[in-house]
Amino acid sequence: MARIVDLSKTIEYKKEDPWFMRIKVKHKPHRKAFMLIRYFLKLPTKLFPKDFVGWADDAIKKMGVHSSTHIDAPWHYSPTVAGQPAKTIDQVPLDWCYGDGVVIDMSHKPDFEEITVDDLKADLQKNGVMLTSGNIVLIRTDRDKFKGADFVDKGTGMSKEATEWLIDQGIKVMGIDQWGWDLPLRYLVNEAKRTNNPDLFWQAHLVGKDKEYCHMEQLTNLSVLPAKGFKVAVFPLKIKGASASPARVVAIFDE
């Protein structure tokens, strides 16, 4: 019997979310189906099944592919990877999306301090974890507890070098439980202006121009997972030509 831990956010409208993150779902109650059945399907009321109350339906009216818990495709970072066309989300191999999970605990990192290669190695060594090709690496920051503007504008983030190092270990899919993979975007903008450094902005994402990989953002519940000993499944919707997709990410334990 498997135990499954949900690592995904609920897809729902939240007033406290910044405007660009807000999701709108229209819920259609059961009684609305009567109109469809009577007038479009031409079924007389007397022929409705006994105790039939209609069917519920719903429509997602507004939701970006990078809203809520999602996985980015290589196409999101750049149109090419090492000179070759980058994969869109429908082209990402499904065998990348299921594998042995590893949690690297970076919850001690303060806001706006990037995660380094040494940080990753130290936590792996502490927990006796050896990365192998095909692992799905989850970076725990505990920023999934933040709400509203704090969720977007605070947090740690992966460095370019740390992202490259994970890819070099054979990791194709990795993820984080904060808004973005990099340090917070507004912070990076301000730092790029302050230091006049054109290599600073979106540095971890842009590793994907040269090395092929996918990362997940806005994961949850990483704090309840051990460092190893579970599988991760992160299958995206098959959206033609898209740069990302919402995903129901889960950790699976054999018990």
C-alpha cells in the first residue's frame, strides 16, 4: 500500500495574491444542466431520471501556465538549448517526470541570499545522500508558508552555479517551494541596477540556454518529507507549444 503526500497548491482564487497570479474559476451548479438537457438535447422534463439534479460543471476563466504549482519546460528559458530547439512542455519526456526524490533543506537560508553549490553538497553529505542520474531534487525553503506580496518578493533562490551543478549530476527535473527558482525577481532587478551587472538577472533560469533541464515552482509540504526514500511524480498537462504547465506533484512512499 502506497502513501501519497500532495506537494501541490490548490487551484483557486485568492484575493491576497498579486494580480498576475490570480486564478478565476467559474463553478456551474447542477441545476444549470437542466437548460442544456431540455433545450439543446431536447429531452422532455418527464423523461428526466428520478432524483436527477443535473450535472455540475466548471470553467477555468483565467489561469496562466505559470500560476500555482507548475513545471517549466526548457522553452520557457530560451528558444534554444545549446543551439538546438528547446522542448515545449508537450515535448518533455514523461520518464523525466517520475523518479526517486531527494529533498535538500535550504530553509535556513535568509531572504535574498542565494543557494550555492557548497550549500547543496553540505546538506547532501549531512544526510548521507548520493545523487544519481534521474533523481528529482526538491529544494526546501519553507517559503510556501508566505502569502501575498511576501510570497513573490521574499525568499532565497538558486544560483547559476548550483543549478548547473545539479544538471551535471544527471538531474533533469528539480523544484522549489517558493515563488521562483531564482532569487526574487524585483530584488534581482534592483541589484542588477545597483551593481551594473548584466549577468545577474534570471541567472539560474538562463542556465537552460546551455543545459537542458526543467524546474518546478510553488511546491508545498516539502517540510514533511525525509531527505530520501520516496518517489516523485510530476506529470504536466499536455499543452501544445506551452512554456509550462500546472502539475499535481506528489511524493509516493511504499509501505
